[in-house]
Amino acid sequence: MGTKVSKARQRSPPIGPHPEEHHGTSQADKAPPVGNGVSKEQFGATKGQPANQMSSQVAAEIVSGCWKTIEQQCAEYQSGTQGSKDKAQVGWQEVRVFVSSTFADFHAEREALVKKVFPELREWCEGRQLHLVECDLRWGVPKDSTSQTTISICLEELDRCLKETDGQPFFLAMLGERYGWIPSTEDVSADIRDNYDWVDHLSITHMEITHGALRPNNPNAAFFLRDPMFLKDLPEEFYGKFVDDDPLCVEQLKELKSQLHLKFPDQTFDYRCNFSDVQTADNKVQLSDLDDFCSQVVQFFKNAFNKKYPEDRLQNDPLSLELLPHDTYMQQKGQLVLGREAEMEALMQFATGDDNSSSAVPSATDSEQTGESSFPIMMVVAQPGTGKSALMAKFTMEVTQKCDNVLYHFVGCGPDTMDPANILQRLYKKLDKSGSERETEQDKEMSPDQLKEKIQKQLRDFGETEERLIIIIDAVNQLADHSSTYHLDWLALTFPCNVRCIVSTTEHPPTLSRLKDRQPPPCELTVPDLDKSTRQDIVTRYFKRYNKALDKEQLELLTSSDGSSNPMWLAIACEELRVFGVFEQVTAKIQSLPPYLEGLLSMVISRVIQEDETRCAEKMLCLLECSQSGLQETQLQVLLGDPETATPLPMLTWSQVHRSLKPFLRNTTGHLNLPSMDFCHNSIRQVVQETLMSNQATQQNYHKLLADYYQGQCASQQLVALELPYHLQQAGLHSQLVEFVRKDLRSLQMGMYSRQKYMNAIRCRTHIPPGGFHGGHVAQIVICKMCSMQMQAFTPARTMNKDTCVICGHFTPFKKEQQKVQFCMLHKPPLVAPGQDWCLVCEKPAIALRGRQNDPAYLCMMCSVGICTNRCAKV
């Protein structure tokens, strides 16, 4: 921060809300501040002390004296900090935005900041390797704190912002018609007065602006002044919460706004809003039309961040870009891991220890195939939601500090990361002694088997060196091949003793089976639930990052919940509390949290949908639940926009809905290995099913929407063949399914098993008794001579009708008696004259011409055996 001119320069100004708004203690009875030769009586009253209000003239004199002091401090501060330069900022950085305003009258704006502005800025920052932390002290100061403690907590948080930015913090101030609480001399301790160059007669908010913006002439400070026109519609009983009538407060506020326009003309913004309603649950005034306010805040801080942390600080080489999603995921997941000491020690010992340094590690064995020494891998196993990925991320952060040669891969952190070939390519490049980061054309053309052979040779060569390589792969159960017969075949590598491979998985049976079948057997580390002490540490540290704190009762309530032993439950609960804006109801909010994961997810999803202004969040959740394996981003944009005209949702609206649902989503690989979005946890899918799609009609409507999209808008014939029949069947549109399978050329992309599966699923389930039905003449089901030589009655393929299965359209040149088509009594053909048959194609009586018999209609072998034996062929 440069040369310090006083002790106060080493700290930061006061921040945030009024103490009474932090912990509910009323300040109405506190003595007003005294100083500058003004008596208590002259100083005037806060609300509740109107009898002794000072005159406007005295108020003007006090304000003038305050600004003389402020101007002197500004001059000293700026002369003492000349020549300070920003240090080069590389790698991941934490940026803090300090929010300053009065509280009761800015509840609506702070809600908009927490739920709209900061999520958008946080997403933008992640792409620039920045962690955004907003300092919003709407609650979190212990309720039994004194005024001095409250002021100190506020000032220390602003201090922290100042120090991290060389004295020019990212600062957001909002002003209306309320000046706020002015602390008395008793409220400001000698230490605070000395350390922060306290100016008497200033409100907390004014002091924050003085220390965080005025003194350092801060280019990173934004000031938003609210137009008072909305007050005319405000109910009278709330007027006092939005307007100060004390002469000193009025005069101070007027001069403060004037000085901000004068000193920061390009950083001061006027905005308008309208009164909307009073929320019955918490008796808070709701304001509307804050979109312009939100967009201006976002744009200002994007520009400010960009100046402080320009994009050219990022490494844009291919290797760095490839690592970026893994680094981002690692930073997000690993930063709040507490406890897990035993698990961390076991992982570290395995990764960095000697060959036989741990009794938990089996001895290396010789491979039967190659005779090479093979070291076991370690597998970390956990139930979903127990913090497995967070543990792997934390371990990766620590082991990379001790070992330079680490390859880490977090499956699902990016679209390509679920492809096993991507892991092999990264390992191949890591072991490549040429040091080339670029993929040659020869490398790209290698098959997976060729790549494995090359990597095995690289591993043999590496085993002859004294180096150490650590391979960390998280969530192998989520790889794109997790349901295939060749799942984890790529991991059939022999690792020398100086290569340590650690993988993690849920208790996914195929994954566990393949890992345990390895030779030598893998070391297994199971991740347990969190103990009570660790839960409390996690919660305390989480809220401390945002300068908040639960009191003892609240902490005990939260960490005693049955759900809190699950890290996923605890993380969701903490975030839900963090964005909760009514400090008086924090304890009640904790008590309302369901003690099981699905219940908590249901509560959060309901809130997100309720607050969703795009009205697209619920629709997107339902579409994802109806999908077979997720949906592509472009597909979702069209489905949420206008599917009939293929008009996508406007990008701004898409960004909003995606941002609101991002905590519930993950990148995945869908059909045809296309990058898609899906739910990050099966519990989310279950909650969406139970809460949003319990009605069959609702399910069918969404499946119809998806069917219409694939029918009319999807350009990929393969994707249509994979998706359209499924959604037609689920939507109950059976006649359209039959039409697609039999008439649409795109259905030729369907596999034969798929055609049989869908057509037999909608086929009549009645079984014909041996010998058929009795009682009157029943015409034989045939294909008449005219129709038999024609094509495409049952399939778009050019095969003659007489040689085609009437169910699935499969070519059936060889026919047996049991494959003949039969109909049940309900679907039997109309009565025809004896000696006449019924043509299934033209649906008319069929007469044998010139003594030549008509061809019986046949089924293929697969449509006439098993559960389909002697089954009615009506679809």
C-alpha cells in the first residue's frame, strides 16, 4: 500500500450494516455521539428522540467540519501512497467485493446482488482463475456482540479487502434516503478511533466509504444512488425505514452524495426502481425493476477486475488450456476440506513413500505377461455425496506442492474429460520425453490399443529412472464407457514402482469389480462420514470466509442434524444459509432444513424455481429428467426458446437459467459421445421426479416436447434414431412411433434390437392359445399377391413385404410355422367369406388368384420367441 502516514493507514475502514441490523440490538436508546464542541442536546436525536433535534444550521456546521477532516485525511493518505504499484498476479487469486449500505432499506438490492449479480461475476471470474468472495454482512455477527465488537468486525473485514488490493479494494456502496446509525463516543473504542482515524458524526456506512474509497481515491469503488421516486408508493408504516428526517443525517447524506458525484463522476451511478410488495414471511419491502442496477454493477466490476487481473496474465498455451478445467475444479472442491487427516496421510504415504514404507501397500509383483515389476494402484471408494472428489482435490493441491511430476484428471470437470482416450492422450504426453505439448497427426491417428502399447513402453522406460510420477484420476465410475463391456480396459497398464496411480470411484459394481480384478490387488481406502468436530470446523471456516459466523446455538443445531454427516448435505445447507438474507430468522431457517439429502435438495430446488425470473428453470430440470443421457447446451437453448421455429433462448436469459441451476449440473458425454449436461447426482433426478413430474400427464408432455424437437429440428439422423423412438414411446404416441419405424428413412439408423424393443413394447400382449381360437371361421393373416411383391410396408428399407417381419421390419427370408402372424379375438380381422384370407397390408379380403395361395404374414425369429411366442401381432 506504499508509505504509511499514520497508524490508521495500516488498517481498513468500517464496513457494512448497522450493528442493530446485524444482531437485532436496538440502538434507539444509545446516547448520540458527542464531539467538535457540540452537546448531546445539540447533536440531535436518532429515531425515537425527535424532541431534541438540532437546527439545520448546527447540522450544516458539523457536516462542514467533518468534510474538512476527511479532506485532510485524503490528502495525507494519497501523498503517502504515491508510487505504489500492483504486483504481478499469476495463478489463482481471491478477489473480494465489499458491499456497503444501510440495511433495512437495501434488502431488495442486497438480495439481487447475492442471487443475481455475484453468481454471474463468480462464473466470469472462474474463467480468469479468480475466486470471487462477496463481503455481505447482512447477518453473521454474533447476536450477543457489543456495538464496539460489531464495529470492529466490520472494520476488520474492510481492512482485509484493502490489504489484498494494495489499498484500492473492490468496493460497492449504495445510498438511498437513509444515512444510518451514527455511533456514540462510547461505541467507538480508543483502539478503533486510533487505528482507523475515526471521524466523529459519521455513520458506519459513511465511515466505510471514507476509508474504502475517499481516502485512497479508489478507482475500484462504485457508488449507486437510488432515485427516491419509488417512495410515493411505499406504505406509510415503512417510510421511517427508508427515510431519515434528522437534520444531521439529512445534511450528511446530501453532502456525501454531492461529494461522490464531484470526486467520482465516472464511478457514481443513479438508478431507479419501483415498489413491488411487502413480503409476508419476513415483512420485508420488495422492490422491482432492478435489472439495470444489476447489469451496471456487473459491468463495472468486470472492467475493474480486468484492469487489476488482465487476461494476458493467464497462460494460453495448449497444455495450460487443457489443465484449466481440472485446476478450476480442484480449487473449487479442495479449498474447504477439513478433517480427513487419516485419509490424507494414507494417500500421501502411498504417493510419496518408499516401495515398502506402508503396511497397507501390497508388495510389488511380477506381471505374468511381461515379467515386469508391477506396483499396485490405490482406489478411493465412497458413497455418493460423502466428499470423495473434495478429498481427491485437496490431496492433489497438497501433493503438487511436494512433487512436480503429477498428472491429475477430474472426470466430468469438462466435456472431454469423460473420454478414456483423453486420459490416455494426457498420460502419453506426460511421459513423452520429447517434451512436446502438441499432438502430432500420427498421435491423433493412433487407436486406443496402439496408444496403450506406446504408454506401456513409456512406463517401462520411466521405471528405469530415479524419478517419481503420481497419477490421480477422480470418479472413474463416471467415464463415458462406464456401462460398456470394455469399461476400464485402458487401465490395464503395468505400473513400475516409481509410478503411483490413485483412482476414486463410488460403489459402482462394474467399476469396483474391474478394479479389484487387477494384479497385484489394489490398495483400498474407504471414505467415512464426517465426525461432529470436523463438521463444526467446516461450517465455521466456510462462514468465516464470508466474514460471517453462526452463534453456538445455531452451530449446534446445524451440525447435530442427521444430514450433516454427509458432506454434500452440509455444503448445500451452508450455501443455502449464506444466501439467506433475513438475519432475524437464521435460527428458524436452520431448524427448517430437512435432515436428509433429498429433502434438502427439494427445498433448494423449490427456492430456485420460485426466484427464477426467466421461468425456465423448472422446464430445464424436467427436460433433463426426461432425457436418456443428458442434453446438449444447444438443444436446451432451442427447447427453452421456441422449438417450433428452432429459435434459441436469448443468450442473456440462457446464462441466467444455467447459472441458477449450475450447482445441480455436471458436464457429461451423451449419445454419440456428444458433450452434454446432466444432473450431477442421482438424488437430484429423484427429487425432480417426485416434486415436479409426479403426474403422468406432465411426464408425457415433456416427452412430447422432446419428441417434436427430434422429429422436426434435430439435424443428426443418428441422434434422431436414438432419441425419437424413446420419447414417442414415453409420451404414449404409439401411432407416431409405428409411423416413424416403418416410414421414416432416419429409422434405418436404428439397430435391429432397438427396432424390436420399441415395436414389441407397444404390441398387443395377448397370447394366442395353441390351435388358435375356436368358434367360427377366422381368416388367415396373409400378404396378398399384389402387396407381397411391393416394398416398405413395414420398414423404409427396400425389402419385399413378403420377406419382412411385420413387427420390426427385419429381413426374414427363412420362415417357420411358429413365425406366422396371429391376431387375438379383440384384433381379429373382420368376417370374410369362407376360403378368403385377410391382407395385413391393404387390409382387404385376399383371394387366391389362379389357384396360387397368398403368402402368410410372418414374424422374424426374435419377434416370435420368448415372451413373444404365440403373441398377438397387432401394434
